[in-house]
Amino acid sequence: MQLNCYKKKHSEHIALYGEDNHLRLTGAHETQSIHKFSWGFADRGASIRVTRETQDKKRGYLEDRRPAANSDPYNVCGMIAKTCVQESKKSLKKH
């Protein structure tokens, strides 16, 4: 599983992920610091959490834990899709 594309775009994602995230994303209380990116299987303290079921079945979903409740869901989904599509295009060009 490759999530480096999210790491490269972390600051762009954070900019769209709602107001006052610096108060919520402190690195304490099951959050990652706003200044860091991490991902992990069943890791509730990571920026992106991948479920155990996804790990076991090699398919499923991930949870981006960075967006705030006050974020625009269309902006969040758009940014996630844009990041994934750009990474897919890069991957296709290599092959």
C-alpha cells in the first residue's frame, strides 16, 4: 500500500481541512500533529488509518482523520480524489 502521495500533499490537504485544526491536531488524544503525516493499520493516532480488514483482505477503505467537522466535504473529497488521480497517472507513466 502506497500512501506517500498523501504525505507529499499533506500541507495542501490541511489547508482545506477546516478551521482551527492546529487546536485539534496536537499529536495527543488519538491525533497526529498537524505538522506531521503518518499512516498505519488500525492506528487511531495516525493521519490516515487503514482498517485491519483492509490489511487482511488487501481491499477496503482508509480513514483520513485530519478533516475537521467544519470542513467542506466537497473540498475534502475533491482533494483526496485529486491526490489519488495524480498519483495513479504518475504510476501509469512509469510502466
